[in-house]
Amino acid sequence: MAIVGFNFTKILVEKKAALRGKVDIKNNVSVKEVDSTELSLGSSKEKALRFGFEFTSEYSPDVGQIMLNGDVLYMSADGKHEEILKNWKKDKQVPKDTMSDILNTVLLRCNVEALVLSRDVNLPPPIPMPKVQR
């Protein structure tokens, strides 16, 4: 079981208004879809799962937003591939260990990207930054 690929398919950052007063930032990440795909590894083809995700940072009052969509490619042990896919289609559930691997990868990559994007449009960072105490 391993994550073998990651890519962004949509990057949206928008500053809608000037910052005034207190700004609340709400971050959210979710898996939107899971489907099967084939990867070419040398001369053979291997089955993998593609997890489509959405990461959002909403700034309120309505001063801006960051939205990142993308895919994580995941290769599972024999037999787990079909089971994961079947459970997703049935009730949108993925085993906890698999989901934690996927979400940790998404959070790591998206938090870094959102930090850079927020700087580029002059929004506050979406994650707390360390500060030196006086």
C-alpha cells in the first residue's frame, strides 16, 4: 500500500475585499470521488485507486478563498483494491488507515500550496504560523 502520485487539477485563489478587523479562516478537506485506474509500470499495467479531493480555505467575513482540487494515486495490496472501491460505491466509506494516508498527504501538500497562494494575494496564512514570544 503506497501513494504513488499526486497532482492538482484546479487552483483557485481569490481576494474579494480589503482586510478589516478580525478575519476567521475555516479550512476543510474532503474526498469527492474514488475510482480505479491503470498505471503503466515498465511493460506491465498495475491497478491503482484515484482519490479526487477538494481542499478549501474560506476567509470570513467574505474577503477571500482558496480552493485546491486534485488527485492522489494509491496502490493497494492485492484484494484490498476491489474492496475499497466497492465500499466507496456502496456507502462512501474508505478504511481508516487508507483514508488517513490519503488525507495526510493532501493536507501536507495543500497547506504548503495554500500558504504560498495566500502570500501571493496578500491574505493571512490559512494555517497558524509560529511566532517568537516577547
